[in-house]
Amino acid sequence: MKRSKVLFTVACVGGVGYLAARLLQSDAVQSKLMGGKYDDTVLNLMEKARTLGDILGWPIHFVRALLP
Amino acid sequence: MNKQYEPLFTPFKICDVEIPNRIVQCSMGGTSLFGWLEPSHFDTEAADFLLKRAKDGVGLVLPGMQVIRDTMGRKWLDQNRYMYRQLKPYMDEYHKTGGKLFIQLAGGFGRSMAVTPWMAALGRNNLLNKLASPIVDVQYSCASASETPNRWADNFDSRPFTVEEIQEMVWHFGATAKKLREAGVDGVEIHAVHEGYNLDQFAIANMNFRTDQYGGSLENRLRFANEIVQSIKEQAGDDFPVSLRYSVRSCTKGWRKGAMPYEEFEEFGRDMAESEKAVKLLQDAGYDFLNCDNGTYDAWYWAHPPQYMPDNCNLEDVEHIRKFIDIPVACAGRMEPVKAAEEIAAGRLDAVAIARQNLVDENWVSKIKAGKEDEIRPCIRCHNGCFNFAKFEGTENIQSLGDSLHLGRCALNPPTMQHKRYKIVPTRNPKKVAIIGGGVGGMESALVLKQRGHTPVIFEKTGELGGLFLTASAMTFKEHDKQLIDWYKREIEKAGIEVRFNTEVNDIGTIKRGFDEIIVATGSVPRKMPQIKGFEKTMDFETLLKDGEIDNPKLKTVVFLGGGQSSCEAAYDMVYNKKKNPIVVEYGNDLVAAQATCLANTSFLRDAMEYHKVPVYLHSTITEIGDGYCIIKTPDGEIRQECDAVVNGIGFVPAPVGDKEAHVHRVGDCVAIGNLRTVIWRAWDICMRI
């Protein structure tokens, strides 16, 4: 019972996260975010997030290399 | 296809492998199939890029260099079984194109490692280096034949490799090649007795002071490279092709000093006489192909020629060395396809190695085949997106972290090596977009918007498209920049984009009503320093270059106020092509002291100023400008300099029109002063989201 609850919660969080990411990437939200006034702020944040993502990827690459 | 290109599309053989044509995509750092400096992995971004190159028709693709031992994580390349499992199906897919792929395996950087400030700090401190060594061992990554000074960081010497370390590396080259062959890779290229990388440091007498079997005679200095090919042949098979990246001549005058293409000098590295013997030894050791150019990190502009170097700059040397061996030879370095085809047809060359053009235009080979050469977007050798390692006096490699992690992108073509980030997605909501300014930013914005389905209209205040880039491209040696402007003009016309010439927009309100969105791409204006007495007498770059004042016979001695890239380029054009007398006055401690420009470009300009004896005043400024003279304030006192003009080279300031508001976006230098990369990438960033 406990295990199924955890799995259900993980699935919900994952699903919501996925939908949020898709929403962020959509035309409508992107054009709202980049409305003109905040172009610089949004682009700077995105650049920082990309670099952070790259660095977070390193341990994943390293662990994958250990797979048989 | 134009007949003159036909020799490029004939097959040739490396060992027993037939390469379908003579076009070799040279390896470029960052386009590495197993990642760049991070722990090795199958890199899907590079895989996508390389497959597209093969589909375009490149005969032999060499992905970016792959250090045999990971810089981050320190695993050997042959230890990652998961990566090879992913490689196998990719190679099956790749071979459907008919192209071949060799992986470039590198013996490391040695003293050429472009250490950043934090790497230099680790490398200089034994304890810190030891603590960090399970993840990154800077001293190992920079180890060389002997204790030699790092190219990038002052007071940081490479340590010598031990014999055990060399032999361990040699074995892993063979083991990796075996795994690559099993995964379907067609061959390997050893990187490199070339460009002053680690194996080249072993090969060059002035960089190798060893007294063991890896130092002394030429045979000993080439032993490391030769043992590698033997290990590969032993483990992967005699018939597995092994290419070698090779510099015919080092073109190096000393530590951190390169030679101009027209200079007579005493060679510090490998000269032609030694090279004639070396290629024979390398062939006898088992190498099947030499992929050649010239240069070292100390003379970097030979291996990564910027716009100041002549086209086909290494061809004569490469053709000379080919006479001493029987294996096929390719030549790299600003190679023109037409010239390469001529040389191949004449039997003087076997293949042409082209690198950066592959980043700029993903269909350049197909366009040649289709007889549409005028549609090829030209590479301008700026290195701003693909290779912007930067350094000036007193700094290490000051490239940003994001750029260090992502070499091999392109200033002019954002989707290269970032195809998920930059892509054309048709809009569901077509809009009419006004673009104020017909410079590169405005034109790129218009092209992206048009491809997405919007209707852009360009408002250009003059009668010509090009904006500030018309001035930047006016110098004699900037023929590729001029071609780029022509390319933009043709593309704008072909796309049917409306351009309203001689229409200046000073008030956004006047055009707001007819458009859904507005893009301001109005560029910049020269910075002013009215505190300098007589500053109003300065000449701007537009007058000097675009309006042709540089050719005025009365203009002989010109003082540049500011030693940035624009000043140095103009000064070089004046002294070399126009035979005039430029003088450069720079407030900082070095010329072109900027983060964004590659050392290959900036070191050429610095070396050129020295070679041509251009007076350069560092830590100096101009305090007064009068008729026919200026006063230069140097650390040693004031100098009165007679001159015909003082050029304002202190930079530019953004000149946007209107305020930041909803539905008004800014692109290019009117946001912040940058280069073509910042202009073009920003245009995409904005226009993909409109």
C-alpha cells in the first residue's frame, strides 16, 4: 500500500513536471515570456540553466560509463 | 556541377578502405562523438551533426578530438562499454550514407592545454592537484615530453610523462582502436604530431629534453607516435587504417611566438629538412594517411587560419612533403575547393581537409554538386562560435565556461551543434514584423521570421543592406566578410522580404500601427571622449574604411586611439597592404585585450604589429589632438606625435531606437556591443519566440 502511494506520487510529480516543461516550451508561453520587456532576463536565465544542466550531466555520464 | 569541382568527387583509398570522394571534414574540437572535455559518452548532438555531414556528401568525416583518457573523471576511452554499444547502431546508420568515419584519438594537450584560471591554480599547487586528481588531474592533463612552459598560463610548467605513463597510454590507444573497429568505425586518426600538441611536443627537439628512449634523436622523439600506430595495428588489425594529423612545419620562432606567412625566420620547432625525414619514419612505422597543415599553439594562426592569413596557406609545404612518401596526403588550412580540385587533378594532393565551412553551411557539398555555389554561406574565420579560446598578456584562457563546454558551434549558423536549441518551427500565429535596421542582425531576424511563416519588413536608413558590417568588412583581407554580406543580400531577395531603403525610423510610434511586433536592430555608434582636447578631430572607422579615406595618399601616418580588434585590423591593413604608418595607443596592458576573440586571431595581430614594427604604446592614452599632431601620454612621459589623422578606436556604444516595451525587441549591437555571434544568436533567440 505504502509502495503504491509512493509510486503514484512520483508518477504525479513526474507528469506535472513534464506538462510544465512542455507548457514552457510552447509557442504561447515563449512569446509571453519574451514579450519585449524581459527578453534579456529570460535569455540570461536560460543560458545559466543550460550550463548548470551540462555540469549536472557529468556524473550521469560517469556512472553510465560504469554500466556493463 | 561545375566541371572544375569534378576531381573532388573521385574515390581514393586509405589502407584498404575506399573513401568515396576527396573531401575530408577535419576534426574540430567540440564536434566529438564521445563528448568534449566531460566524461566520455555517446554524444547525440555531435552524432546528429556528423551524420548530417555524411548525408551532405563529405567523403571522410573526422569527429572532434577524443583524448584517450577523459580529462574529467579520468577513465580510459576503452573502458566505457555502454558508449560502444550505442556507437554500433549509429555506425550502421552512418554507413547508409556511403561516407566513412575515422575517430580522432588524442595523446593529450601537454603544454598546449588551454588552462583556465581555476585549472592553473590547481596545477600550480601539488596538494590541491592531488586532492582533485580523482576527478581532474591538471598536472597529468598538461604533462609533456619535458618540463616546458604552458602556452596559456604564466608560471606553470608541464611535468614530464614517466615511461610507464607513456606505455600505458600506448596500450590504451590500441585497445580503444580495437573497440572502435568492433563497433563499425572505419579507421582512426592519431592526434597529433601536429599543432604543438603532446605528441608534437615529444617530436620537437626544442620541447623535448629527455635522455631516455623518447628523447634525443628524431627516431626517439617520434617513438611515442610510432608505438601508438604499432599498438593499434597489433590490437585492431594491420588492415585497420590509421591516419596521422601532422604539421609539416611548426612556423614557430620561440615560446609563444609565431612567424608571419611571408617572414624569413629561424625555426624553433620542426623545419622542412627534419620534416622530410620525419614523414618517412612515420610511414615506415605504419601510418596510412597524413592529414597535414602547419603551425603550433605558439603560431596558432597557421593551424586555425583567421581572415588575415592567405587562402591555401599550407598547400605548398604539404605538397612538398608528399614527395617523400607513398601514402596519401590531405591538406588543411583555408583550402579553396577549386584550388584543391586543381591540385588533386594534377596529382599533387590526394584529398582536401576542410573544417569550419562544415559548421557554417550544412549543405555546402550538396550545393557544389548542384551547381549552386553562390548559395553557400561563407565561413569568415572569426572563430567566435567554434573556437573562442582567448588570452592576452597576463591571463590564462579566459573563455567562458559555457563556451569551453561547447566548442564547435558556429557564430553564423546557430543550429550547428545545438540543433535542439535553435530550430525553425513554423508559427501558428503569423505576424507582421517591422525590423528597424538592415545590418546583419536585421537581415538574420528577417530570414528566421520568414522561414517561420511571419512577414518581416526591413526599414533601412541607407540605400544598402549591411549596416556596420559594411565598415567591418571593408579591409583588404576581409573578402569572406564581403561574400557574407552578398550572401545575405541574395537570401533576402530570394526570400522575397520587403526592404524599405532610405527610410529612417527615429520614433517607433510611427510604425507601430501597421505591425504586430517590432525588432530594433539599429546597431551602435562610436564612443566619444570629449574630455580629450580636440577629440572632435578624430576620424571614425566608417570614414577610414568604408568611405575609403584609408586610400587617401595624404593619409600616411595614422594614430589609433585604442588597441582593440578593429584598430589592430585596420592598422594591419594599413601597414601591410597600403604601406602606411599606423601607430597604436592602448590604455590596457595588451592589444586586443578581450574575452571573445580567439587567440589564433589575436596572436596574429600582435605578432604582425611586432613584425612590421608598428609603434605600440601600452598603458598609454592620448591627451590632446591638434592639426597634424597628437599628444600621447605614456608611462615614461608625454610624446608629441606628428600624424595625418587620429582614428577613434575606443569602441562603440549601443544606439537603440525607442524604449523597452511590450512587442518591441532589440537585436544586435543596440543591446550590447558584441560580435556577429552575439548578433546572430540573439536574432534567433528573439525570432524563434515571436
